[in-house]
Amino acid sequence: MVKSGRFRVYAQSHPMEATFWTLYLLFLFMYNSAWAWEEFPRFAIPLVPFSAYSVERWFPRAYWLLFAVGVLAAVLSAVETLGIVSTLGRLRHVF
């Protein structure tokens, strides 16, 4: 991401976002705590939009496809959160 010329252009036009990304990334990797490493994916969430910018050239240009994948991901997350999958499994055992 840092090597690409696109990020340099982005960093020049958005210096505060680039500074946040850099400092937060350094903080995450330098923070020495066992429990923090266990929760690393949770703490790395703020970096996802900036990191996604670096792989944007590989995203499909069909934005309807990205929208559909986003909706599908949200639905699957809601299903798992609500416990519908486990409920359906219990219903199969009953019937």
C-alpha cells in the first residue's frame, strides 16, 4: 500500500487520514500485550477502509455486485447473531 503511487497521492490530499493510518498501524503492531493480540482483528477494524483503498484496483467495477456481496454479508452476520442457524438445527432434530 505504501509503495503504490496512488497512496502517496491520497496521503498528500488527505494528510490526517494517512497520519491516523500510519500511527494506528504502528501502535497495533508495537503494543505488547497478550490479550490485545487475541483481540487483534477487533482492533484492526478502523484500518480496513484505508487498507481496502490499496486493493481497489482489483475490485470488480460492477458496483451492483459489491452491493450484493455487502447485503449478503450483512444478512449472514445477522443470521448468525440471532442464532437462526442453531435454531434450525434444533428444529431438524425435533422433526
